[in-house]
Amino acid sequence: MHAAPAGPGGVSSPANIHALPFEILSHIASYLATRHVVGRLSTVSHRFAEVARDVATLELDASEAVFDFGLQRIMQQHPRLQHLVLTPDRNLPQGRAAFLLDRVAAQFTGHPALKDIHCATDLIVPGAVDGCPTLQSLRVEPHLNETDGSYDPVGLVGQFCQEKWAAPGLRRNLAWILHTRPELRRVQLDDPHLWLRASHRRRQAPAQVAALRSLSLTSMAASSLLSLVELLQGEQDSDASEPRTALFPNLIELSMEIDYAFMPAAMFPALSLGCPNMASLTLSTLEAPPSLLPTMAKAFVSLPLEKLVFDKCSLWFVNGWSALVDYLTTALPNLKALEFERCLYRELPPGRTIPSPPVHVVAPFPLISLKLYYIGDFALSVEDVRHFVDRFTSLKDLRLDVPPGTCVDTSMHVWAPAAADKLKSLARLSLKSGSVHGMASMPCESDVMPRFEKLAYLSLTSCPVFPSNLIRCNGETLTTLKLNYLPAVLPAGSHIAFPKLKRLVVRGISTLGHKICLAATAALTFGAPSLECLTMESFSSTTMSLELPAHFLPDLLVSCPKIRSLRLSGFRMPSNALQLLQPPSPSPSSHSSSLAPAAESENNTSNTPWPHLATFHVWGAASLPIATPTWERTHLGPFLDSHRELASLHLGLSGISLLDEGLMLPRADDQARKRDVNWDTKSQDARGVYASYARRLLKRYVWLDDVLVSGPVAMEPRATGDVRNSLA
């Protein structure tokens, strides 16, 4: 196949690409994101329009263009579509984005091949339930613009034949959705409703939903909890001898956000009856009564429960956190993962006791994952950490809120040697320290160096000293290292070898010790030749960015040549940063050589710094210079042209002089009047300009999938000609 002359940017392409077989074009498109890139490839060849019809996953922002074109028309262009993700447009004001999301979702009437729908508004539910015969997964996340009030089903059953979805709240009626689509395997619903009257439940609720595997319910009201209990208990005659039929016999995963409502006492027995094969349970925002944990232990003793998660819950018990963990792991014989996320512990009054669990599990315990992040005054002690290490020797994942002295010389010897000796399978360790106030002496780093043979993930937060020994002795096996809000003080010239490190996250770089913190980051990246993802976030205000030294990026290019993701937040890049990421300019002699265009392009790619860069986020106030036509032509444009694998681009600009603010306002006013909405464009002038610039980049550089641009108030253009040319 002969190569055609090089096009814009020096990139050559086959002259007869339109003649390639459909299978080859589909294979090419399979390497691209499915958001909208495949559709835009029609500008390269009209044959890619056929490939776009063959995509299985479609991710759409509910933008003005999508609303104008029509969601249903888009769906008709993809007859083989199986997965649909509909999200708000992040480049629009929040209110406008929410409004458009509702309007776009309301356009959806169904699709014959769709299997999975993920959306943030329940207005998509009618089309999903009525028009998708092969639907298996329906996920409706919480959305700020949803305004359905309380739902009273009295007198509405007879109206469903004519206008069933007109009833307020019916789009969230879990019983009705499962009754209409019993073949659903996964359901996520916000603010779910159920039939309040028993007569309606008997008539409209399903007797059994055998296909359902995963159920997630958020923002549950007290009435919904009571109705769910009765639905799980089912109906049975008093003289019936047969056991009740389980409502969800194959449900594996259940998540309920209680929204601080009162948990009915019969909920756990009802779950045991209606979900006999439940393996994972997540309870969020639960104000638990003192009897909750004993009731749970008694009801779940026969369940194959392997994972139990409490998220932002208030729990009553005696003798502290370690006693609570011991109780649950003893009472639930199959428990392998136990998590507490920002939970509040409350000690029972003197004289109150907890009954013994019905089943006593003996060592070795099957627990392999323990997470305990708490709030409140009841904290873990170093002895509690040692207790967990001694008790659960099969742990692979250990995440704890620990006292501030856990990683210092006075306490490290209490738990670290035992952990290294007993936790042979530990692969993930996360320690979050508390406040250093109240420590009797100045903290010093411990000489204890515990080495975990299989440790791949290490996260340390707010330690009073930099735990260089803990990091150094495990550097050979680490693939992920997260350091959050640490005093970055390393011995001068010290370097730690990380031969397998793929991801490094450094958050909370101090404004007071900026150079010291950057030196520590440079020391960590010096010995990480396999690093692919680097995230740095400064501990600074949103109006100020810290200066990156001129040598930081060149040194990083040398020490970490395999970077695929770079995320910088709160740092001001050097003026030549994007030029450093461009391939070197060809020498004059190369123009006279007989090098073929395709070979020349391949040679330039091999010389490009970080050629496989997929994520480039430089976020913060004035992190990059002012966007002018000259800067775009000499800095941003060549950088994007040389990184064709780049999918996500976030830029924090010092200003913009590419778009005339006055050109945007009349068009926005016309759109607002056309849709008969009250939209104050003047308060969104600056954001509208940056959003337009982001859309312009998406349109020009077709391989980009996600673009966000921020900055201060838009600057006036220097010349009208520059503005007109930049819009071309």
C-alpha cells in the first residue's frame, strides 16, 4: 500500500483508507474511546461512519448539541448499542447542565439491543422499562435537579393503562420497575418508592425476582424502609405449611443508604428471608439503635455474607472499636471483608451489655480485608493495631485510622515487627494518623524497618514524621505509593529504589516548605523508571499556585520515561513546559533525505517525550500562560499533535484571548429564548468562554475524549483578525 503525501502536522495516511475491509476499520476503532471519537472519525473517511454504528458502548454528555439533534435519533444510528452512559455536561453551569440532562433523558423512548443504562436522572426510566426488552442493568444515580415529591398511590392503579408514568414518583417505584422488568440483573435507584398499601403490593409487586444480582438504593425514607420489609417478608396464608418464597433468591450484593432514618427492627430478619444468598451488604448514613448489631448477628448467621460495610453510620457497643470488630468477625462465620467508613462509635451506658453471638468462629479467622476510618472521640490505640495484627493473620488489605505515634520510634516496635512476621499475605496497607497535639515528646522516625513480602500498595496520611525507613524497606515490591500531608523531610541526596512502582501520589505539598517537598518528590521519582502515573497536589489556596522549578520537568522526563498520566494541581508550570513535551525539531539535513513520510512519522513518535501520555491535567489558578493564537500555535498545538493517545486534558489558564466574549452572549441569549428558560448569561460569561474553548479543542483534536478548561475573567482580544482566525 502506497502512502499518500503527508497531511497537516506531517502525519501521512493511506490514500485508499476508504477501501479497507470493515473488520480492519472496526479493529482500528476498538483502540479508541467510545465517547464520541469514533463518530468524529468520519472526517478522516466516510467508512468510519459505518464503524460508528457498530460500537457497543456510548458515553454522552447532555449538551446543547445532543438535545438539538435528539437522543433518540442518536440511538437509532447505533443499532448494536449495548451500554449507554448519560452524564451532565461539565462545561455548562450546574443549573443549565441539570436542566439539559432532564430534557435529553426525557427524549429516550427505548432501544431494542440495549443491556445497560447509567444515568443521573429518573426521567430515563420510562423509556428504559417500556422500550428496552433486553435491558439487564438500570442505574439511576442521585441528581440535584430531581424534584419528585412524596408519592401516594391511592387511586392511581386504574390510571396506569392510559398514562402510567405520569404519576409523581412512579419512575422511582422499585416494585413497579421489577414487576415490569423481572429480568433485570442490576438496579441502582435514588429515593426509591414502593407501594404503601398492602392491597397494591399484592396486586402489582412481583412474587419473585430470580434474575436480580445487585441492588443499590440511596436516600431511603422511613416509609420505603417499612414497605421494603413487608415486601421481603411476602404474603402467606396462616394455614400454609410451605415456606415463603424468597423475593430475591439470587441477590448477591445489596447497598442501602438509610438517610439517617429509623431502621425497622424486622429489617434484618426480612433480609435473611428475602435474600438467602446475599454475600455483600453496605449500610450508609444509618443511625443504629443499640440492639442493631446483636439483631444483625442473629439474623445473618445462616447467610453466606462475605462483605459488610458501614458508611457514615453511628454504632453502639461496649469496650471500644476492637471489641466491636471481634464481635462481628466471631458472629459472622463467612465474613472476609469488614469496612467502617467515617463511622461514629458510641459507648453503651454502664450496666448495658451485648448478648453473645449465636455462633463462635475460632481462629484462624477468614477475614482478609479490614478498613476502619472513624470520627468522634473514641479512637484506636497502638495496642488495638497490634490486636488486629495478632488476630487476623490472613489479612491482605489493612486500612486504619491510627494514633499519631503509630509510625514513630515510641510505637513502631509495638506492632510493626509482629505485622511483618504474621501478615505474610498483606498486599495493601493504609495508615491515617490523627492530630499530633498532645504528644509528650518530639516525634522521631523509628529505626524499625518492617518488610512485607507481598506489599504492593502503601498509603500514609498525616504522619508526624516522614517514614523513610518503612518506605525504603518495601520499595522493591511497591506498585502504588500515596503520601498525603506528610512533613517531607528526607536526608540530603537520599534516593529510594522503586523498580516496580507504577503510581505515585503526593498530596498536601506545603507552601512553607515548597522546595523541600519538591526535593522529596524528586528523590522518590529518581529511582522509579517504571512510573506511569504521577499525581501532585499542593496545599494552597485556589487563587495561588506554587512555582515549579525549571529543572523539575526535564529531570522527570529523564527519570520516568514511561509516564502515561500526569496530574498536577496548584502548581504553575514553566513557560516552556509544553515545548519540552514536544518531539525535537528535525534538522535541516533531514528534509533533503529520502526518508519516507511514514518512516519519518514513526521516527518522530519514537523521539516524543512520553509518547503514550493519556492523561494531562494541569489544574489551578494561572497554572499555564494566557491562551493566545501564538501560544496555541507554538506550544499547545504541537504538544497535542505529537500525543495522539492523549484522551483527558485539563488546563488551568491565566487568561484567554482567543474568543471574543461579545460573540458568545447573543448566541446564548437566543438559545435561552428558544427554549423558554430563564438563564442569566452575564453571570456565566467567563465560564462560557472557557467552555467554548474546551469544545473547540474537542472538535479540532479528534482523539481527545475529555477536555476541561478554567481560568479568570476572559481578556479582550488584541485584534479582531486573531479572533476570527482562531474560530476557524
